[in-house]
Amino acid sequence: MAYTPDQLAEVRQAIVALSTGQRVVSITQNGRTVQFAQANLGDLKAFEREMARAVAADRRRRSRTRLVTTNKGL
């Protein structure tokens, strides 16, 4: 699944909120809302790592460029 940097930022904000004492945070992605509580912080961090890998993979995609050289054979 392709994630955007904005979605990754939202998850990171949720991790910070839970880490600083907020009891429950909600994340909405693709029309689906998921609530995470302090007990689910490990699951949320795993989700953040998965998203970070997906976003980084999208950035690494290179364009397909071919270098063609010709020679008259002289």
C-alpha cells in the first residue's frame, strides 16, 4: 500500500501524543478511523516503521534512462 509523507507525519504525531500522556489518539486513513491507546503504542510504532519504509521506497524509484552511444567504427 502506498503511503504519503503527510500520513506518516500524522502517525508520528500520534506516537508523540501517546508518549506525552494522551490516553487515546485517532488516525483516519483511506476513510477508515483507527484508535490507538497507550497499550497499543508498540503496534503504532510498528505501523510507523512500515509506513516509513514504503515512503522511502517511493522516493528511491529512479527513472528508466538508457544511455545510447554510437560509433561509426573508424
